[in-house]
Amino acid sequence: MKNYATFREIQNDLQRGTLTCLELVRHHLSVIKSKSHLNAFLSVYEADALSRAAEIDQKIKEGSAGKLAGLVVGLKDVIAYKDHPLQASSKILDGFTSLYNATVVDRLLAADAIIIGRQNCDEFAMGSSNENSAFGPVLNDIDNTRVPGGSSGGSAVAVMADMCQVSIGSDTGGSVRQPAAFCGIVGLKPTYSRISRYGLVAYGSSFDCIGIFGKSVEDVAHVLEVIAGEDDFDSTVSRTPVPTYSKLLTAERKAYKIAYVKEIDDSAGLQPEIRESIQRKINQLKKSGYSVEPVEFPLMEYILPTYYILATAEASSNLSRFDGVRYGYRSPNTTDLHSMYKKSRSEGFGKEVQRRILLGTFVLSASYYDAYYTKAQKVRRIIRDKTKEILAKYDFIVMPITPTTAFKLGEHTENPLEMYLADLFSVQANVVGVPAISVPCGKDKDGLPIGLQVIADDFEEQKLLNFSNYLTTIDQE
């Protein structure tokens, strides 16, 4: 079976009768099996997916199929799916089965999407390489010696390798956009509050966003219009109306004003091929009649530390619920209640999760709360105001999503600071809360994908998708 570039092609073949959902699911299952060495899936719901495919085939014949009929979807292992395992790729949740569906899962199922499995990720979504999983690293399908990015590495590789058409991940500091860049696909982080977080395992509650991986901008638009919108189960979700993104999608040129950050362009840590690739894209935009101008953003050096102070503080609080008492892993080597708490957490959590909990606990401690946490919250507001100031004058900010292309497995594992620097350009959208997307932007000399990041203002996903759709066609002009 061919590798479908868009969901629209799948739907056309389903309507013509030249394809069935059963055939499609069997195809993806065979790819998952043949590429099991990539370690992208932790659970494959073969029986469920085949049964559901047969039901949806019947609905298509009857003309009652939903909007996403025939869309095969994978879920990052931080999203609740009732009666299916949910572990956040951590030993601490060994044996845990979800008791309910996340809102996004309910909406996908209601639209007749087919969920094919649970995907590997960095433990509790903490990482930039998918090497922190309790189930081992995910491998990049282009080069198995390299990482796929993180934390949603399994979700990105699954789409990249045609194990499913779309994946649902989470993006706290770049965890959808960075692996999308490393894997040469599209990855969207929407506006904070655009999609309900109900049923998402919490890492940093004021940063976490559910995001979408797709082979095309069009597929991302189809999914976003289904899963976005208000939800009674999430008090932080926005009531802003949800457009029909896919129907309004266009690749037409519009008189957009685009900014790029001068400090990033001058950054010594940026891989030269990424700088050249993005500059080439900027030149193409200028040639096409767009206004593209450099802007100053003197706060760049403060974004990453602000993110790590606040995100680890929130992680320290959120992960306190995993204590070995109510569910998941409980250490067998305990003698009393205190040792049960201590040993269950120290044995159940991996090193990176422990590191972030300790960092977060430190910045929240009485002696350091004002010096770190309170100050970081103030800086966050300044960063948001400055970013919004730029977006008031320009439609988009374009920048790299990663400082390098996919690095080797083990290259940064001994130096956490080096690993954190992989998030250098991705965390701004999370600190500010605005939507951002990564789209393919060429390859380096080793054939590794390069991603271009586009940032828009709050709730301007439609404009962001339209422009991104144009960017994917610009090379064809």
C-alpha cells in the first residue's frame, strides 16, 4: 500500500471504494511490526483497531461516518485512553490502566478516528531526545544511530515511518515541534488553552499543551478542528470559538509581515546549515513579495532559565501524587511508611525526572522562593509582553526550532546542560503561551531534516496554518 501524503487522499479512496479502513489498519500494523526496532510503540491495540476499522467501514457504506473516518492515530503515553495502559513511559506507573478517556480521545473517537496504540516518550515528557524512557530510547528512522527528538519522539517517528497517519503528543517546552523537526514532519503546538488538557498527565500545568503531528499541514488542521474547544472538565480551556481550520485552509500568498530575531541569526551555537536553510527560506519569501525584517529580542538569554525554573517547580508539585500508595509502582524493599514513600519514588522515577523534581523543590523552598520562582514569574511576563509587542507589528516570527539537526544517541546524556540547550529556540512559545509550528525546511549534508519554526499571536492558528501550508509549497514555485 502507498504511503498516503494526506488524510484527504485516504478519504477519497475510501469513498471510491478502492480502500477500506481494515486494509489501512492492517497496513499500519504491518509497518509497526516491521519497524519494531525503532521502539516507537509501547502498546499496539491490534484487536481494538481492527474491530473499530470494520465498524467504520460499515458506517462509510451507510453514509454515517464521522469527520475523521479512516484516520489512524497514535497517542503519546501521557494521554488517557480508558481501559488501556497509561505509564508516561515511567516505572512509577507500572501496571496502571486509565479509568477514563482524555477529552481529546473522546473527540477523536466521536469523529471515527482509529487509535492504533500507545507511543514511547521521555519519562513524564521530560527530555529532548527520547532517551529518558523507562522502556529504552526511540530511534530515528532516517539514521538509527540518532535520536528522534523529545519528549514526543515515539509519536514523531510513528508518523515519519508511516506507522500511523497522525499522532497526538504534548508540548511543554518544544516536545512536539522539536521531534517534528528532527523527523521531517509537521508539528503544531496550539495556543495555551486552545485544547483541553483533561486526561493529559501533568508535567508543567501552565506550559503543557496537547499538540499534533502530521505528514501535512492539512492533516493537522483536520485534527485541530475536532479536538480543540471548550470543555467542562478543564477550567483553564478557552471558550474562544473553533474555526473549521481545514475548510478555511489555503496556500495563497497574503501580504503578511514577518519578523526574524536578529540575536538568533547571530548565535554561535546555531548549526551553519540550519542558518543557511532558514536564510534561504527568508530570501524566497522576500522574492515572493513578503516583508521580512530583523527584530531585536534582547531577552533571548533569559527564556531558557525562566522556563526551567518554572517548569521544574510545577513538575515538583504535579509529580508529588506518585507516591506508591494509590497506584503504580510500590517498592518491595520497604520497612515502614517513610521508607515506602522514599524507595518507591527513588526506584520508580528515572534520573532526569528526579533531577527536575529536586530542582523544582529547591526553587520552591522558603529560602529561595522569592529569589528564583517569584522572579522567574516576573521575567515570564516581561518575555510575553515583548513577544506580543513584536506580534502586534508583525503577523509571524520565524526562527529555527532546534540549534542542530538530530544528534547521536548518547551524545548529550552525560551533560544535562547540553541537553537543555536543545530547547533553546522552542521554549519561547510555551513561556509566552502563543501557537507555534514546525515545518520541514530542507536537509543538512547528512540528509537529516531541518525544521523552520513559525510563531503567531494568541488564537491565530488559522493564519498560522495557512502560512505554514504556503511554506510547504514555496519550493515548488
